[in-house]
Amino acid sequence: MRKIKVVMVTVAFVMN
């Protein structure tokens, strides 16, 4: 699902 990919990218960006 695209939403999951967006969430993973967002989480990775925030964790950075």
C-alpha cells in the first residue's frame, strides 16, 4: 500500500 510507504518515509525523515 502506498500509505504504508509514505508513513515509513515520514517516520524515517522525523527520526533523522
